[in-house]
Amino acid sequence: MSHYTRLVTFALVLFCCHRTFAQSGELYRYQDLSHIFYQKQIDSLKKVWVCPNIYKEKATQKQYKEYWDDRTEFVTKSIKDDNFLYEKEVYGYIDSLINQIVQANKQLIPVKPLVLIDRSAVVNAYAMGGNILAINLGLVAFSRSREDLALTIAHELSHNIMLHPENGLKQRAEWITSDEYKNAMNAVLDQKYERLTRLKKIFQGYSFSRSRHQRYHESDADSLAIVLLKKSNIGFDPSFFLRLDSADLQFKQPLKQPLQQYFAAYNVTIDNAWTQKRAKGLSTRAYSFKDSTSRVQDSLKTHPDCVDRYNKTLALGNVKNNFTPIPAAIKEKAKKMQLWNMYVNMNLTACMYTILMEKDKGNTDPWYDFMAGNVITGLYYADRDLSRFNAVGVVPKEFISKDYYELQTLFEQIPREKLEEISKTLLTAHAWPNIKKDEAAFHRLMKSLTTESDISQSNKTNIGKTFINSNENSLYAEFAHKFDKP
């Protein structure tokens, strides 16, 4: 079977699998997580991604195959680890864009790519080679228009068309097995002193070279993306590049109210001392927070030349066009799905801060209140499990706002007895009226995890199974299934 035929077969299998699952109003189902939904595709992917024999030198070919297989393992493991999911509406919206681009560019894209929805809140998309690309939920939530999303998708399609991922594997294999690298390493080994410093210089030189070529790749991908869009009759706004310039700084955004006011809405009182770093003993001090946005901005961006990209594409844009806003329902689903992913990974400060930012936007959806309660009870559960620090997910001060830092400090320092008291307050039934069946069941699960005296693994497993037995299709089953794993 030819490589082309394999890709076609793989795409058809995937399409049939997509049509099998119909959803009915819920955010998504547990069965839509990638370890279940894409199970059949894992074996197909391994068969399709066969490393070609392109080098006569055995060492280079061996190294190339090792990097190739590492990439395959990365993708298949990411699928098994539920880094991706399938949600009918969000996938359908992205798929319609890709269909339009593929149909208009058959010569460049003869086979429709496999598209995976990455659950990450990071504003990004990425090409993996082998006609596969991933679109982060964070990008869907961040994009304002269909054209913004199309520009990013076309950019990643361009990376695959120009074989940038595969060429990257080749470059690494050729460098590691080159005489230049071997001689440099032997020179280091011959030295008695400063070996680490010399090693750093070798790899810094390679990293610089790769970064320089990466910038060329980004420019090439932008240029081809514009061609793909023009053939597809899709306009683009170059100012999207300027918005991307600060996309990774979402937690630098300040809140509109003091933290205490947000918690007061849930009948929870927060002591100011809990938001201040302890100096010695029980005393506290206020942290003098200095805004460092301008200093760290470039280090956070995936593509640090956004202004340059904007200037290069400005003349080719369609800034006067009326662009099509992404439907509010699609953006809302993307936001909720990425929020739940933060929670299930116990990244609780980011989860709560995202909820508070939604409150600042005037969002009154009760699901965010439900999740705010889960964050606090989840924090108390983590405290009982001796993993509170990991659940807080401490982020360096340089990357966050003063308000985020205070929330992070609060989650670190709130006394256990007070955290237990607040958790019990939020778990009272009257606090969350009109919640859905699986949400009420999840409430009971968290109540059991935070109030029962038996905190053994076997009891946690039983609590999880009780939830799963009645809510096996619920997205909240993902949290319950955590207790099935050793």
C-alpha cells in the first residue's frame, strides 16, 4: 500500500469515526476524550508514519529513525493521555474551515489532514508533520473571527506542506552524527576543566542556528498561508499578528474588584493576611509588586516577531472587509472545555482566576459558579492528600498580575481549618440550585472526598466508581477515573 493510499484510508477511517458519535446538548462526553475516541486511530497512525530510508550512512539513518519514532510516540502518548478531545460543534466549525481551504488548494493539499483539538488554554496551533495538525482550545477562544482562525490554520497547513517538521528531524539527525559535532564533543572530553561551559556553548550555537532557521520557516509559512487563503476566498486581518503579540499574557490582566468581593458573593470571608506572603513566623508583609510585562513579553511568545509579521503582511490584508465573528456558542464551549481541563489537571489558581475574569466580563452562567465551588473543594481535597502546593500551580511573579499573585498566595496560605470550613460552606446543597444530574453527583463525589475520615486509596476508588456507575457518559467521570489509576 502506498504512503498516499495509507493517508487516504486513515482519513476515511477517521471521518467514519466522527460520524458515529452524536451529542445532545452536553459540553462533551467522557467517551469524546482522545484515549477512547481516537483509539482506533493510534494503530493506524503507527502504520502510516513509517520512517523512510533516506540516508546511506547507517548512523545518521538510525538517529533519524529514533527522532521519527519519538515523534510518533509523542503523538500516540498524547492521545492516550487525553491531551485531545472531539467535540462535535467545535470540531465541525474548524472542519468547515479546513474543508474550504483544502478544496481550493487540492494540488498543495491532496489529502485532507487529520485535525486534533488540543485541550490546552494556550493560544496556539501546531503542525506535527505527516499531514496532522492540532488546534488548541485557547486559540478558538482567543480568535475573534472565522478569518483569524483560518489564518492560523493555513499557517500550520503551510508548515506541513513545506515539510518543516520532517526537515527539523533531518537537521537534528544530521547535526548529531556530523563530524563537526563529534569533533566538538571530543574536544570537550579532552579538557580537564570547564567541560560544562564548553558543552553549553556547543548546544547554544546549535539552538541559535535552529532559531534563525525557524524564523525563516515562520515567514515562509505566513507567505504560503496567504496564498492558501486567497485561493479559498478567505480574507485576513494582519492586525491579528499584533493581538498574538500578547496572547500568552492573559494572567497579567488585572481584576476589576478586590478578591474579597468575589468570594463574598459565595458567603465566604477572606482574611487580607492570607493574600500576603509571610515574612517570619505568623507575621505578614505586603509584596511590592512591580509590573514587568514589557521585560518578559518577548520570552513568552511562541513567535517573537509578531510586529515584523504584521508589517510584512499589511499590504496583503483585507482590513476593510467585514469579517465573520466566531459564534458565541463555539467560543463559550471552548472556554468551558479548557477550564475543565485546568481543573482536572489540578491547576487551580489558573482555573479560579479564569472564572473571576469571566465574572468581570459580566458572565452570569451558573456553571462558572459551580466550578468556583469545585476549585475550593478541590483545593481542600488536595490539602488532605498532601498535594496542595502542586494544586496551586505556582507561577513566577514575572508572568502574572498582582491580583493573580494574591490569589495564588491565598491558595498557598489559607489555614487548613479555614479551608475546610469554606469547603463545607460551598458544599451545602442550597448554595447551588438547579444544577444538572451529573453536576449534583460530582458535588456528592467531592463531598465524600473532603468529609470522609477514610482517605485511603481503596476508599477513593470506591467513591470514584460510585460516580462512574451512574454517570459514565459525563465529562466529570474523567476526574472520578483518576482514582482507578495507580
